Amino acid sequence: MTEVTTAPPSKRRGRDPRPEPGADEILGLGQIFSRGLGGIPVLLVLAFTLSLTTDTFLTGTNLDNLGRQVSIYAILGAAQLLVIITAGIDLSVGSVVGIAGVVAAKAVFETTGGLPIVWAVLLALAVGALAGLINGVLVAVVRLPPFIVTLGMMGIARGATLLITDGRTVQPLPEGFSRLAGGSVFGIANLTWVMLIVTVAVAFFLRRTVWGRYLYAVGSNAESARLTGVPVRAVQISAYTLSGLLAALAGLLLASRLGNGVPTAGTGYELQAIAACVIGGASLFGARGTALGALVGALIVGTLDNGGTLLGIDPFWLQILTGVLILVAVASEHLQKLRARGRAPSS
């Protein structure tokens, strides 16, 4: 009994996917990245460099535009994060963005006397949740590989989007629908508010609820989690369903921002979402990642795009730089694991 009461609080039981340091523990590079803080110095350097090399980066107009652009990436990053934590992947989020935006746009299309905006929003969210639910069932119940399942859903959702619109942009849309993303509260764009609300909500559920603990447990070792009583299938299905729901939210907000329903909207956004998560410290092997990290990663990706536009840099170079950042983030995690194995006592 004495050993239990005098054990140091920093000791961890089993495999804790989110180790918390003690008050006297110095964070290493891998732990910094795992908390989403490793990208903050990169973000500050980017912002400082762009403020010196351009006259427009720190202007209100550009920062407002940057915030609106990053908001979509951040919401998608949060969606992707939920699946990545369970050691899965969702390649369909970009296509769900497209179909959700088109469904909402078709529903409120003003020349047809469409549905009220509230019903259009709910319909678009339902479509995204349904796509995520199908992904989750196929992964958790049928036991198909997440990569293949979501790759198939990516094609299905994009094809359905093109069929619904005949490949044409849906416009014009009512002004009320455009105000969903185009409006502002206290001088801050609605998109930015939604991004912050989504980030805070995801962070709360991941850190303060049993469901969040279950997500990390499933990503760490699904079989061990099942043996300890975690409803693995339900957790996986809920993660994919919520991913689809958040992707649909991003899609209807993008359609509102553009003022029309573009059938090709969201193309390639799944890669941006994965990049935001990985740069923000998430592990593609599961059980690691934070909402703050996904937000920081999205800010880095968005700032690179914005700065490249201001400086007139070829976007292909920006893709290369984003790839380099992903490799650095993954390499830091790999080095952390190697060091941990080297410190582990031999049995």
C-alpha cells in the first residue's frame, strides 16, 4: 500500500497515447509536436517573414481573407483528426465538401423557389453524416481497409455531385445563404467563429469525455481496447460519421462563401486536411493528435498558400514545401520512437 501512495504522479500505466509531463519534466521535440505546439514556431516564422517581404500580408483585408480560407482547412483538419486518432484515414472528406455544398446550393437555388436555408443546411449535414456512417460501417463491421473504403466513397460522392449538377455551377443563390459565411460578428467573420467553435468542441470531447479516451484507446490497440470493454465498432462508426458531418459543414460554408455551388469544390482538400493533421503532430499510426495541432497545421498550410499568392510564387513550389513539412513532422515522430526504444529497459 505504501508503494501505491508514494508512486510519483508522472508514472504512466500501460500505453498512454497522450503522456502528460510532470511539473519538472522538460518537453522533448517529439512531445512538443505531439501537443500541436511544434508548428507554432514555424507559423510565427512564416508570419514574420511575410510581414517583412510583403506590404499586404498584415492588412485587414488579407488577414480576413486568410482567416476565411484557413477556416475551411481547419474544420476539415478536425474531421480528419477524429479518424486518424483511431488509426484510420478518410480520403472522402474533399468529395463530401463538394456534394454537401452542391446539395445545399440546389436546395436554396433561388430561381426554383427552394427550401428555407435552415432545411437546406440540415439536408447537407445529413448527406455528409450518411457518407461518414457508410464509411464507418464498412470499416468497423465489414472490416474493410479504411483507405479502400474512403477511396471508394471519394469517387461515389464526386460522381454523385457531377450527376446532380450536370457538371454546372449552381447559381445564383439567395443572399441569406451567402451571409452564413460572409457575415461577421464583432468584426470577426462567421467562418472564423465556426472554426474556433469546432476546434474547441473537438478539443473538449477528445480530452474531457470518455468517448475521447475511447478514440485514443482504439487507435493505440483496437484488440486490447475491446478486451477492456471499449465498444470499438461503435467508436469507429461514430468517428467516421462525425468526420462526414464536419466535412459537410465545411462544404456548405464553402458554398456560402463562394455564393454558388461548384461541383468541383473540395477537390484535393482531403490532402490538405491530412497535411494539417500531420504537421500539427497527429500520427497516421493512430492514438496521437490534438485539435490545437490540427488548427496550427491548417494555419501553416493556409499561410503558405496565402503568402505564395502574395509573393507570386509558383504553387508547385508550395506543394513541395508542404511535402517537406510533412516529412519533417513524420521524421520527428519516428526519431522519438527510436529514442524511446533505446531508453526502454531490456527484459
